[in-house]
Amino acid sequence: MSDSPSRRPLTLLLVFGAVVFGMVVAGSLDLTTPSVGAPEPAPQEVPAAVVSGLPSLADLVDQVSAGVVSVETHSFESSRSRGNDPFEFFFGPRRRDQGPEQDQEFRSDSGGSGFVISADGLIVTNNHVVRGADEIIIHLGDAEFEAEVQGTDPATDLALLKIDPPNGGGMTYLPLGDSQQLRVGEWVMAVGSPLGLEDTVTVGVVSAKNRRINISQETQSFENFIQTDAAINFGNSGGPLINMSGQVVGINTAINFGSENIGFAVPVDILKRILPQLRDSGKVSRGYLGIGVNDLDRAASEAYGLDSTDGALVNNVQDGLPADLAGLLPGDVILTVDGEAISNTRDLIDYVSTQGPGAKVILGVLREGEEIDLEVELVERPADGEDADDDSEETEGGIEWLGIRYQDLTPNTRGSHRIPEELAGVWITSVSPRSPLYDEGVRVGQFISIITKVNNTDISNVEEFEEAVQSAPAGSRLRIYIRRFAGGREIPPQFVFPRMPE
């Protein structure tokens, strides 16, 4: 029985569709065979980092692990009252094991990490790891050693310990590298005892350099941290931060308590500078000018007519100390020391500190547009660590564009806030959030802020202040000097540089 003519086109159409469908399925399953004459596909270029992979750090760990130690400390106290520990912000409270209630003495256990730097048993750690400790135990592998404190430097949070080498032999020690040459992005490795887990290795990169994080008043003048994302945890303090050559480039010191993988290490170059004094005398003596300084920003450099932000702005000169005796004034900009250019406050502090007490230095100073030289004989740097009321009877003044209210100092104000009688100026009573001074950190309530100078003019009262501001050229930067008091104690002053309206 033959197909009717009307069915033939339909049959052919079904056959053709089946063939096409089969070709599509075969292609998707890669079942088709390329023709003999078809060229091979060109090989794709693979990045070198993928081909070679990341280098193994196992050999490096083997190389340095014998020089890394765990530090255990015990402190015995007869009173339960303790002062605040500034490092608890970064590391949390230390564990304290209290004895029976009838026992008045109790023991605090803590610890950290460290590393050997000489064959005769010198060990570096953080000062805050061993501060106040009555007993220090060093763990190195399966061995334990009693350690003595050879020297401490609270300003850099570094400490030097000493143990007797086992069997009188030499100890494996770690070489000290060059943190000045360290670059952001370099691989580094942290080794230590986080959370009591000895011989723990973490790896990351140098995230930043020259960080200041204000751990404490003791360290604030010398903070110059390396920031890294190599994990640093409780117990890593004092351990080494190591480069890929097996050299120590930093001493792990702090973490940001509320973050992940933001850790800080003291650069090893700081250790190398103070190591001779720690080893020989047990402490560090530093030269001291007796000033407070700030880095220059663009606004400040423009206000002083400078082409760059190089230099250190003097915001405070302490009475009777070397800088004061040499004639240095608040508002001076230090450009050089002994002929060496100063890029920032760190350069100045580091240079002066290394000269030592009794040394003389020549400061190149910019004052009122002229450069002068001042010779200063340094003394020894002392150890650091050592709601505004409204006078309703006074009429406040205000300059609208400046966004502040202010008034003369009165006997009532001086007495209430213990402001020295000899201090003249204008008391800032309010700061608008829209004020340019607000953006530069000027506040009321936290402390008493008193304007004592505008540009080169000393200020005694409201009238003098307003006259000094109004006489400044349109579009220029003002240099306003503010002295501050909290609880009757003077705290570091500040300069602010608002721009005059056009």
C-alpha cells in the first residue's frame, strides 16, 4: 500500500529534523571526529604564576623555627586592685587565676613569643609581655629555661631577655634584616605561640608601613609600625615577622581587636638602633628637645608659603627645656637638623633620639618667611606616661564663616578649669559641625580650647582675635594656635588652618 502524495512532504520533514537533532546532540557531547586536515587548536598561554605555583615555605620554616621561643610569665600580687593595661584594648584582658578567698596573694599568668638573636642566649620580645613579671620561663622545643630581663624600652615596647645556653653550647639564632628596604606587597611570615599554640606559622604580605595606632602614651612618640595581614593573635606578641630570606624584619606587637588580619609589628631597624643600649645598660637614653610637633599637610604648607609638606610644625615648646632655651617658638617649622632635610616628624624624632643627651644639634627653622639656624643642646628624654562651663555674665562673640563662638577668659573660667593666670587668649565655647575648625578636630566639652595666636599675632581678648582674623587677606590661610586643657592639666596643643573667604 503506497503512501499518499500528501504524506511525503511530512515524512521528509520529520527525517530532516531527526538528522539535525542528532548532529546537535553529538556536537554537544563532543562525539564528532575532526577531519584529518583540521589544524590542532593553538595552546593557550598560561600565566607563569599558575605554572610555577606559589613557593613552598616548608624549608624556610625549618630554617627559622629553632630560633623562635614561647614566653611564659607569672606575676604574684597581694592586692586585687590593678591599673588599666593599655594593651588590653588590642589583646583583651589577661587571664588571672585567683587563689582561695582566704589567700591574700594571687597569681597572674600571661605570655607571648620571642626569638633568639645571639648564640649566647639573648632573646627579644615585647616589653608588655614581660612587664611586671616575677618569673619568666622560656620554652624552646622540649626545653625550659629561666630568663632574666636584660633591658626594657617601654617607648618602643621592646625587651631583651637572657638565658643560659643548654650545655654551655651556642644557640641557633635568627639574623636581623633591613626593614627600611621592606616593600608593601612583600611576603612575610609570622612565627610564634598564638593562644598558647607553640610553633604556629602564618603567612601574608606587608599591608602598609609607617603606621601610628596610638597604643599608649608611652609608645605614641615612636610608633612606626609595619602593618601585615599575616594573622597575628593573642600570644604572637614578641615573635618575629620574617621575610622570604629568613631574616627578621619586624617584631609582632599588636592587633586591631575588632578586625581580621590587621596586625602590627615594630620594624627591626628600631630594634637594631637601641640594641646596644639594652644589652649594655638595660635601658635606652634618648636626646630630647622638649617640643610637640605635627606633620605638615597641604593646608599648613600653603599657610606657611611652602612648596611641599616636608618639615615638622612646632605646636608646643616646653618651658625651660632645650628648645625653649634655644629660642624655638610655637609656629616655627623645622626644615633641617644638622643640615639633613626633614620630611616629617618621624625623621626629626628618630634623628634627635639617636644623638643622645648632651649632644648639640643645629635646627634649620622657617619663621615668618625667613630661615634661621638654632643650636640646641639636648637633654635626656623623660619617660612618657607620665563639659565646658558657660560664663553667662560674658557676652559671646562669633564669626559666622568660622562657625565658632568664643569669649574672654574670666576669673571664674580660670578657677573652674584651673587655667594658668599668665595664659592669655580667647575661650572657644562652641563649634558648629559646619565649621572648618570642626573638620580639623576642634571640639568643646572634651577639653577647654583657648586661642592664643592668629598668624604672628598674640591674642589676649575677643577684640584682638576678631581684628587679627579680619585683617588677614581674602583667600589666605589663617594659622590659629589653640592651647588645650583637660581636668586642669594641659594636653598637646594644636594648629588649625582655615581659609579666609574670598
